[in-house]
Amino acid sequence: MSSPDSLPPGQKAISNFIIYRILGQPEVSLSSWRLRIVGDVSKSLTYTYDDLLKMIDTSYISDFHCVTGWSVRNVMWEGVSLRRITIEAQPSKNVEWVYVRSLDKYTTIIPYEDFINERSLLVLRINGKPLSLEQGFPARIFIPHLYGWKSAKWVTEILFTKEYKDGYWEALGYHHRGNVWKEERFK
Ligand SMILES: Nc1nc2c(c(=O)[nH]1)N[C@H]1C(S)=C(S)[C@@H](COP(=O)(O)O)O[C@H]1N2
Ligand SMILES: [Mo]
């Protein structure tokens, strides 16, 4: 069985993130950037970067795992609890999926249950500094128990929905959930 300190099966520690931007590096304009919470919710919400900075409520140290087999250990994550944002938006009882869209047109899908895990985070700061442009500034998702492709960078829209639909990697055969401890790499 795994001790709290062990890596998930099939992962190896490396010391730095490998930067991925499969659809290229988007241009970020902070004055026009918004995070929108939409879909099957009672209250659609729109946040500016300044709104989110004021809402930072969570920080912890946790490892990051890419499905290609690398992990970065002991990263300090800071941001806004996704559960808190979800409670504000009041999704309908039928919601089962959360579809995330980014500035670069990257998308991913996350099961609602994982999205509202108490550790699931809208990340604004990594290792004590604001996210760098290449690491997803202004904001990215982080869910410690899911593979890194669910950690959408440059996120702009969070859509609550009953219907499953593939995001970028899911359409290429990657798993609908992607739990690292269960090695849910592929469908
Ligand atoms: N918008 C966007 N988000 C993304 C990706 C991407 O290409 N575009 N790659 C994903 C993958 S596969 C991984 S492993 C992590 C890598 O995070 P990093 O670039 O900060 O190392 O970002 C994820 N989020
Ligand atoms: Mo990845």
C-alpha cells in the first residue's frame, strides 16, 4: 500500500515542471481576462483577477503528476477553493460534469465529485509567487489526485453540466476522470 509520501504507481520524480502548451502560448490581457462560471447553475458568475486575489483562501503543499510519468514533488499551491466557487454558483442537483475552457482553446472535463473535493483549487500562486505566464497566469485548475492534463492553464470558463463531453485529451483517448492513485490514464 502507498504511504502518504510515496508517488502514485508508474510515476518518477523530476525536479522541475515540464511546460506544456499543446495549443501554443496564449496572449493574456489582464484587463479583459475574466473567469466565468456558467451552465446548469442558479447564479452565473464572472470574476476579474483582482476579485480572485481577494478570495484566496487555501494553500497547501502537494505533488503534481503528469500522465506521461513525471511528477514534481512538494509544490506549494495557493488559490481559491473550487468548492467555494461552486457553492456560490449553486449548480443544479443533476450536474455530473464540469467542463473547463481556456484562453488557448484547451478544454478538459472533470467529474463534479472530484471538482468539489475540498482540495480542488483555482490556483493563482505557485511556490510563493503569482503563476508565471507559461504556467497558466492568471489562473489554472489543480486537483491533487487527478493527472496534470485536468489542470487547465489560462482558464476562462467553468461550465457545470449533466452531459459528458470530451475535452482535448479525452477526445484522444484519455480517461474521463484520471485518478492518479487508480492509474486512470486511458479510457
Ligand atoms: N491550457 C492548457 N493547459 C494545460 C496544458 C496545455 O497544453 N494547455 N497541458 C496540460 C498538461 S498535459 C499538463 S501535464 C500540465 C503541465 O503543467 P505545466 O505546463 O505547468 O508543467 O498542464 C496541463 N494544462
Ligand atoms: Mo500531462
